[in-house]
Amino acid sequence: MILLKDGLIVPMAGRRAVKGSVLIDGNRIKEVGEVKEKVDAEIDCRHKIIMPGLIDTHIHLAQALLRGCADDIPLVRWLNERVWPLQSTYDPELGSLSAELCIAEMLLSGTTTFLESGLHTKYGIDGIARVVERSGMRGYISKMLMDSPYYANHRMYEGMVEDKDEAMKEALSLFERWNGKGGIRVALAARTHCTPELYREISEMAETLDTIATLHFCEIKEDVSFLRKEYGMSPVEFLEHCGLNNERVTLAHCVWLGDAEGLKANVAHCPASNFKLGSGIAPVKEMLDKGVNVTLGCDGAPCNNTYDLFRDMWLASIAQKARLLDPQVLDAHNALTMATINGAKALRIDSGSIAPGKLADVITIDLKPHLMPVRDPASTIVYSAKGSDVCDVIVDGKVIVENRELKTIDVSKLMDRVEEKGLLPDRLAHFL
Ligand SMILES: [Zn+2]
């Protein structure tokens, strides 16, 4: 048992913040508030906020090494001239190294669960799964599925094109070998744009395997005109047509979704990525008003350029205020709900709040001068805090980060390896 003692608890799920302790028994939360029980392991939480771990519903593990490699260019060129050519040179060693760098950053900034949006075979997916397992993090890995070498009207970078049948086989085998191992679950991921037939196949497979599916959707304006031209359908009509309009599906971006009426799939809003790539500002307020489950994602290092979900909570909130000229929309509490409760719902995981019986995915925030005084903890967390303020991280009842020390990854050795292998200098020279 572990006791998080005497902190300011932000429980979420409609409950008010309270001063007190959180008792963890095994991988579940046992008691919240005044805890009398004596335990061996205590974490002193005076001057700390205790809150649910953050849930990132859209990341690319293999893009951490591409930080700074594709700044300040629009999406199609970003993909075709930088990200895909560079990723096409990956081998399993680079794939694992990138995943480890990404996971170290996520854990140290308070993210306890992630949804990977689709890995290429050449990254060495088994190696990446082993990195996730060793890290103690909770996450969905996924094999990217595709049946068209195009992104809208643009031919994809040749080195990233994969065979549909081979990819499907690999996705199934990945599921059989890794789903449920440690904190790992296996999702299905689809490239943009696949044929409706493949999307339907993926949707049925998700149902059969009782897992989730994810894809990038309506990220840029061109995605919508493509659907209109090819299928004569609106985005929501197209999802319905492909069997993707359901709660097992998480759609990344949805900047140009238009009217969200009837949308049942979850949305992974990725503000930093959308703003930096000049893709636009997603109509998050309207989606929430229509009852859509909107969650948050960091996307990847070449577009964000961090995996710090605190930044995206802050951006998600202030962007809607600026877009609608209304400071009352998407307040700090709503942004925090997107990164916790809504994320847990989309990923079908029993976490996202602090209450007896919930999975023990809990983080603490050190109340440093820039966070004091605390008037409304949601305001402190969303408007003032950064990932680097996270002090302790507990995933599935295990202390993974204690007093900012990551216990499952040797960060100093990781930095040496990233410096040695990760700068991709010869590969970069080709493009820059
Ligand atoms: Zn993405």
C-alpha cells in the first residue's frame, strides 16, 4: 500500500477539491480524504496537488527523434518532405530509442496513459512494445493500416507505403501477442485516407477484438474537400458510411469537421499541432455543446514540439476564447476534464478521476512560487502549471516517478544514446 499524505486532492468527476490523503492498495485507489490506516510507503504531499494522471489520446512514439526537424512548413509538405522521408530511414533501434525518449518525456510531465496513432513495421513494433512494458506506462500501441498510397490527392512518400494484407496480419498478431501484457493494450490504427471498405473492416475488427480504433480525420481543409469530391459526403456522413461513427473510435484533429451533429466517435483535439502547422482551430466548444467526447493529444515532436499535455490543456482553453471572442467558453475545469475523464472514456480505461475503486494512475504537482496561491486548483493546473512541475507519478499503483526521478528509465544513459544516434545528421543533411 502507498499513502499520498496531506495534499490538495483534485478528484475530478464532479467532486470538489479537498485537503487530505489518498490510499492506494495494489493497483486501485482504496480511500480518499482522511486516511487513518498506517502504511509502509508514504509520499509527503504537503504543498502538492494530488490529481489523476493525464491521458494523451493522440501521440506518435516514433516522432520524438524528429523534434525540430520539420518546423514552420504546412502539413502535406511537412509529411512528404520531412517526416515520412526521415521516418522511412528508421530501423528497430531508432524506433525503440524514439519511443523511449517520448515515454520518458510523457511520464516526467504527468501523462500516465497514451494512444499511439499507428506504427510502421520498420520501426520494430515488438521492440517498442518492450520499451512500453519496461517503462510501466499504460498505453495503446497500434500498427498502421492502409490500402491506398495517397494522402488526399497527393501520392505518399514511397518509403512509407505498406501492403494492406501484410499490415492487417501484423496488426492481428500484435494484438494476440501484446494486448493485456503489463500496461499495454493494442488498438487498430488507420492511415488517412483509406477506402471505405478497409475502414469498415477495421471497425468490425475492433468490435470483434473488443478494442478501439483511431485515425487522423479532417485535419486540414483539403481533407473535407476530398471527401466531398470523392464520396459526395460530409465528414460525419462519411464516418457513418464507413462504420466509424461509434464510441470505439477516436478521431485525431477534426479541425474541419464542420457540423458535429450526430458524431458519436471521440475526438482527440491537438491544439499545439494544429496551430503550429497552420491547420486551424477546431470548433471544440461547438463539439462539446453537441455532446461529443472531446479529449486531448500532443501529436508528435515535429509539430508540437513537446509531449507535455499541460501546454495543450492551456492552449485548448485559451484558443476557444480567442476564436469565439468570449472568455467564458471552455474554462480550466473543462480543459482538465478533457485531459482526464474524457480521455479515460475514449480509451475505455477505468481511470481519470480519484475515487475509491478507480485505477491508481495518480500524479502530484509541486506548488512552486509560480503556482501560488491556489484559489481554484483547476485554474492552477491549466493556466499556470507546466509538465515540469509534476513531482510524482504513479501508474497502476506503482511509483514510476518519485520526486522527479524516473525510476524505470535511466534518463542520463538515454540522453547519451539520443545524442549519439538521435540527431539523424546524415539523414537531415539530405533535406535541410
Ligand atoms: Zn498525428
